[in-house]
Amino acid sequence: MEQRIYTIEDVEDFFPVHVFECGQCFRWQRQEDGSYTGVAGGRIANIAFESYEGEAEGGSGRLQISNCTEADFENFWSQYLDLDRDYGKLKRKLCRGDKVMRKAVKFGWGIRILNQDLWETIVSFIISQNNNIPRIKGCIEGLAELLGEPVGVFEGRAWYDLPTPEKLALVTVEDLAPVKLGYRAKYLIETAKIVCQKGMPENVEDLSALCGVGPKVASCIALFGMGETGSFPIDVWVARVMSGLYGIDEKNHGAMKAYADEHFGALGGFAQQYLFYYIRNLNARK
């Protein structure tokens, strides 16, 4: 059966490595050709980008989504990939008078913040606590394979959805042992029970009622799962860049948040992603 490929021309401010490796999502796997395959919204897809010949880095190009129809793109992928937002405009606003941000934006020019499923972000960022990205990805895939419903097979691999709150609420910590979640297993089960009893969180304030969700995890869920683009999650990497490049005490997260609110405002989440990707990869190159 011939694979369906949907092509979008003249796409700007998009690069798969930047989008899928900036710490916002964990279900996308890089392929040998530089494309990414993953699952979202009950759909499996492969996403590739090719810059037009002669275009400088950061220029426009061709976005191709495999296993995607026009209806899939219009009803889901366009919004998921945040393709209707003018990133050129927001980057110019962020960079105005900020040398650090100009460097960060130039480095991660193709970042777009995905519009992810709320339950997926809750599960993902509870698992992310005191964890590294490769292990987070492994735990999430292990959980999906253990308890999730099958989505389908793509290029020889079976993909699964994450288990629903209703299903996760019925298991025990021992049931989740094969996934090697550690103390996070209890957090996930208790959070699933809370969601089953009270419903999915409707605002940022509701997140504090979930088990294992502190300020940093709540900020991530708000940004990536609730569309709160002014949210500015502060982890060790962001604290490092705010201290080393903006001169704020590394332990004073309150001052960092205040700075972000004042200088980045409703674009704080975008600023956070550019800074996170910049400092994390800059450190890796040393």
C-alpha cells in the first residue's frame, strides 16, 4: 500500500530537530534521515523538513508529513505543530534589546511549541522529575506498551497510546514495575485517581491538586498542555542560563520568574524554550 504523504510548501521557522529535541515532548523518535516518527492524537506520522536549495539556515522549506491526509493535516497536525502562529514576529519581539535571546533564537531558530494533549503532558512531566530525556522517553514508551491501546503499525513498528486515567487508576505500583518508574509510579496512579474523581484540570490552579506536581512540573504542563504561553518553567538548565547570562542568583527562582514576566510577558514560554535548547546544547558541545 502506497504511503500517504502530505506536503506543505514555504514553511518558515520550523526544523524537526529543534522542535522535537527541545524538551517539550518525548514520543518522537529521530530516524537515520533526520526525520522524526511519533504518535499524537491517536495518529502515527513521520515528519521531515527540507530547506529549499540556496536558502540560508533558518530559511523556508518543504514540510512533509507521512501517513497523513489533507483532512488529518487540517483537523489535527496544523494545530499540533502550531503552524498558524507567526514565529518570525514573536522572535523579533523577544530579541529586541536582548543579546542573549538573539543568540538563543539564532541557535534554535526552528523551535515551535507543540499543542499537546493535556493528559499526555501530565503523565510525561510527572515522569520527567529528576530524570534525563532518554530515560523519560523509555519510561513513557514502556508505559504505553504495557497498558495503552494500540494505535497501529508504521514502518514495521507498533505504536500505542498512553493509558487513560481510568485504566491507570486501577493498577498498582507493582503492576508498573516493568516500566521502572520508581517513586513516580505512585504519583501517576494517584494523579489518575484524582482525575477520575474530579475531572481533567481546567486551569493552572487545578494542577496543584495532582499528586507529584510541584511548581516546575505545573509550569511545564501549563505551557505544553494548556496553551499558557506566558508560563516560564525553571529547571536546572534555565536556572543556569538565567544566572550565567542574565546575572540572576541561580537559587532565586522567584527573581527569574519576575524577570521573565517583566521582559517576556505572554511570550515567556517561547523564551524558555529558546533558552533551554541553547544552554543545554551549548553545554553538550563543551
